[in-house]
Amino acid sequence: MADTNVTDKVSPILDVDKIRQDFPVLSKTIHGKPLIYLDNGATTQKPWAVINRVKEFDSDEYGTVRRGAYKLCEDSTKYYEETRQKVADLLGTPNKNEIVFTSGTTQSINLVAHSFSRRFINEGDEIIISNIEHHANTVPWQIVCQERGAKLKVIPVSDSGELIMEEYEKLLSDKTRIVAVNHVSNALGTVNPVREITEKAHAIGAKVLIDGAQSTPHLKLNVKELDCDFYTFSGHKMYGPSGIGGLYGRMELLEEMPPYVTGGDMIMQVTLEKTTYAKPPAKFEAGTPPISQVVGLGAAIDYITNIGLDKIFDYELELLEYGTEVLKQVPGLRIIGNAKDKASIISFYHDSVHPHDIVTLMDQEGIELRGGHHCAQPTMIRFGVPATARASMSFYNKKEELDALAEAMKKAVKMFEG
Amino acid sequence: MAYSDELYQQVIIEHNKKPRNFFDMEDSTHNCHGYNPLCGDDYEIYLKIGDDGIIQAVSFNGSGCAISKASASLMTTFLIGKSVEESRTVFEQFHKMVLGEFDPDKSENVLGKLKLFKGVQNFPSRIKCASLCWHTMVGAVDKNETVSTE
């Protein structure tokens, strides 16, 4: 790569230095070095807007939701439902009741897997996932298959990390009930052609769940344009609190599906003989929800919407290209996952330095990376590596941070190869 | 000295690059599979133990990070000629040392060059890497088929 001067590293898309001031943790040091946070695929940092809103709500406004006719409860319920509207706007559904709050993507997928299967999956039916799914979009379907006598089929992936669509088409049959794939692979960064996947599934009458854990804060979304039946997301991967996330579900399906977790708040009427259920989304929100976290999620959505999802996407692509380029300069480093369409995730492997040693050595430089199988062991097996190191970027990252990563990697390789 | 040098000492780097006794032993009397699900460190440990309870040969094979591989390599060189009972004592002291519960610089010990791994105690996420081979060795002696760090 040609030696780029500093001015090339300032993006015209976003004022990153200004944005970084919104995130208090980004000015901290780790082992005496400035923090370079590159594990955004695992969880993102929180801006003041989220931190302060949660603090303010917990200090001054907190009450339970939905069940009390007094001021604190009414206000909390209002904020809670306002966030539901914000999620609906973010995901592109005009009906906010198609948004169910859950603890996150894992719970959202479990909800669909178990509830949908009780109503719609029987012995001999088939479920399709892909070879590059997170365990959260693998294990629930394996359990459903065991319980319902259904069969799990897997879309294979090419050497570059793209789903092989011809093979997908061959897997579809009149026995297929649901196709569950991620929008963006957490292990490789591949952006999957979910519109096309949905179209082909619908053509044979199957439903589609898209695991949006990695896409929600990075791509501009519209579930109605994608035409998928379910879409899942996690709040803590989009600058909000942990323990809150959600599910978009097509209303007619949510209405037909049986409840998953049951108890208070999800009922219409309970007698000792019989219970009638509330309408969606309440039907799927038993128990007191994480109220402060929902309020914080609303603040996070406001924050990213103000920056602009188009700008976020464009800038993060710039980071992806730059990071790929500088990491390729590290002798012996292999990038795992080279799909044409990728989000800002770079997974890499080096024969001389194991991913866990990479993580420890980078940590000493203040660079926080993830190393391991990324809860995607079938993906690691497919690519013949025990684990990878992964840099996952956010709009608050800078190109200089990726330079620092590449330089630290060169140092690590030298140390290990001697 | 950089903080990480405490962990990645030259001997450890060298054993990672050129692990000793790194092969599948055909005529072992004891063997065990060790797996660390967090890291994916994955080794088979082989022992040849005589009727007198003395370890005549030790080897290992598999894959994992530098800490796990160097630890296994050093373990194989250390245990040859020791009795099974002695090897258990070494394991106990080693394990306590990497947990930070035993300081070989302050107490009498049988650890010798294994003291190199003392710095691991400052890297909590790497303690299992260093101790995996030792757990697996004890698993082999106890005739377990597999050992996991979880």
C-alpha cells in the first residue's frame, strides 16, 4: 500500500473526532495505551445520550409499565411504548405491534423457534439454516428438529464465505417450513442476500427468519422491503443497554403462534379453568420487562438516527476497505471471509500466532479484539481453522486505529517467528 | 520489560515454535483427550508408565495457543523419570501457581523450570491454557477418556 498521509485518513462522511467525544470510554487507556475498541461485533460502547437517559429515568421517572394507573407508571409506559415505535420506524414496519421486546437476539430466535414450531412444524418437515450461523441460530433449530421430528438442512458456503444460492434452491422443497439465516455473519462479515433468500422461500410457501444481530446498527433496513417474516436484533450491539432486544414478526404469524414464556402481562383473562391471551406483542412479553433498558434503547436509536444510518454504513465500508488493505500487509496473515458484500468485520488467521495469543498481545497495546470461534464452530470447521481473531468496526473507529492494529500484528508475528 | 514479556518469555516462544515430544505415541499405557471450549485448545496426552509407577515417556499432539502448547511441551520434558505420585504433586503446585495461590519464589517447591509460567496468574483468561495439559495428564493417569476445562 502506498504511504497514505494523514489527510487521507479523515473521512468526509463523518466527523469521527467529534463523535468520539460522545463515548466516554473511548478516551480511556488500557495497560497505559489509548483504548482501541474493535470488538463491536460482540458489543458496542454507549454514548452519553444513552448513559444519561438511563440515569435520568432511573433517578427521576422509574415506575413499572402497563399495570398501574398512577403518574410514574403512566409515564414509564409511555416511554416504553415510544421506544417500540422507534424500533418499528428503524426496522421499517408501520405497525409497532409487530415489535416484541425480548432480552436480545438469542431470546428472539428461541421464541420463534419454539413458538412457531409448536404451531407449524410437524414430523418430516424441514428447516433450513446456513453453514455460517451463530450458535444462537443453530442450536434452537436443532432442538426443534429433535422435538418435532423435523429435519435440519444447511446451505453450504463458498471459499470466499458466500452462501451458495444454487445449493439453497435445491434444499427448498414443499417440506420446508422455515428458513433461518443471518443478515450479516458475525464470524466472517458476509452480508447475505436476504431479499433473494426470502423471495425463494416464499415461492414454495416457507417462512423466513433473519438474524439481524450484526446488521441492525450497520445497514439501513426495511423489513417490509425485505419481506421477511421475522427479524431479530440486540440492543447492546447498537449502542444501547444489554439485556434488551427484540423481534419483528409479521402480525398474522404472531397472532397464530402460541405464547412462549407465560405469566403476568401476557394474558387477557385468567380463571383456574382457562386463560385467554393478550394480543401481540403483549402475548410474548410475560413478566416485568427490563424497563430502563428499553428507555436506553430508545435513546440509542435516536442517537444513531441523528448521525444517519446511510452515513454510518458508508463510513464503516470505508473502514472495512482500509482495514482489509492494511492487514493484508502483515506477512502471513490470512483474512477468513472475502465475500464481495461485507459489513465492517474482518476475521483473520495467522499460522505462527494463534488467535488467543493475538488477542493477549493486542490487548497489551490497548487494542481490544475478539479471538475464538465466535459462537460459530461450524463456520470454523468449514474454513479449517480452530479459531480466528476478529476486528469488528464501528463508526467511532478511525483509520489510524487500524494502522495501529496492523503495526502491532507485524510486531507479534516478528516476536513469534523470531 | 513489557507486561506481555512476563507471559511470552523466550523459552515459551521457543517451545511453541519447536514443541518437544510432539507426536502420537503408539505404545502408550495411558492417554487422555483435553479440550478447552473457550479457546479451542485441543490436545491428546500420552504416557508410558512402568510397573514400578515411573513415567518412562510422555508425548502430546494437537493444536492450540502458544501458552497451551509450550506448557504441554515443557510438561513432557519435565515428567520423564518421575513417579505418578510426584507428577500429581507437580500438577498441584503448578495449578496453584498459575492461579496465584502459590508463590514458588517464596515456598519450597518441586516446580524447577516450570516457574516460567508464574506470570500467567496476571492473565486470568489464559490460566486454563497453561493448565490444560496438566489436567489432561492427570486425566490420563486416572484413566479418564477426556478432560474439559469447563
